[in-house]
Amino acid sequence: MAGNFIEGSKAQVRLELEGRRRALTAEEVKAKGGEAQRGLAALASFQAARTVALYQGQQFEVSTDRLWAGHRICLPRVTQGSKVLSFHWVGSPAELVPRGKYQLLEPPDGAPAAKLDEIDFWVVPGVGFTPAGDRLGRGAAYYDSTLIHARPAPKVGLTFECCLVDWLPTEPHDVRMDEVITELGLRRSRPEPG
């Protein structure tokens, strides 16, 4: 659905895009999310990755449940007083526990910590993306603050086509994605090598 242009501040654009993804039915989220995951799993860079940072999607986000096989998986945990997410090794989604103000599913206490420089592929959530790789998160800047400390590795935004727009309000500290994938497939945000 690129071709959309939403005018306004980050807060106004975020509100519009949140409304779009929350308007999807549970069946649409499952079907479209499954297609987006298949597209991501087909990427050669994902297939070659050993250590993958995933997120655990909420009911209105693209799930990552089909991306666990064949990789070492770590997921984020918000650390009180820090904008940098800590990542922890997790063996399966069943190990995750609700934590924090929003009861997001995160690695449990005692899950071993992963170093940011061990991660060689990032799957990044967002409220909206552009085909050029710009990302709009929820506004707390956790991922931007974390990714600037990580070693260079592919960063892929996973979203629904209804949340892909031609332009987003960005700032210099906003980290751009290398690729963006929706249920319609890969939306290249960087030139292919060669």
C-alpha cells in the first residue's frame, strides 16, 4: 500500500498507523503475518544467520513464531532506567513471561544474556515503515538506542502492507532498516550488491 502519505507530527502519524494495524481482524493478522514471515524466511541473509534477534509480537503485530527454527534466538527485555534493550537467549516462545507496564512477553529472569555483537540478524518491530527503510516505532526509542551499539548486521522491518507508507517523519538518530518485508514480499530499502 505504498503510495500513502500521512501528514503530521510523529505522534499524529503513529496514531494513524496504529489505527490501521489494529483495524485488521485476527484472521487477517494471522494470514498476512504468515506471508510476511515466509518472505523474511526466504532471505538468504536470514538463512545464513546463526544468531537472530526477534521480538514477540502482540495480537495486532506480525508474529515471529515461524522464524525460530534453525537459529539461536534472543529476545529483548526492557531494563528499568535504560534506553538500551538487553537481549536474552530463549529456546522457545513458551518460555516468555509477561513483564512491565504493558505485560509484554519477554525472556524470564535467569535467561542468559546475549551480547549485542553476537547478533548477526535483527528482526525489528515498528508501527510503520517506508520502502526506503525508515521506521517509526512506538516513541520510546528503545530499538534506535540499542541498534547504534550493535555490530553491523542486517536489520529487517516486518510489517503489514497497510503500515508501509512513502514517507515518515524521521530524525537523525532514527536507525534505518536494510530491508522491509510485508505480506506482499520484500520491499528493498538498500540496493542489491553487484
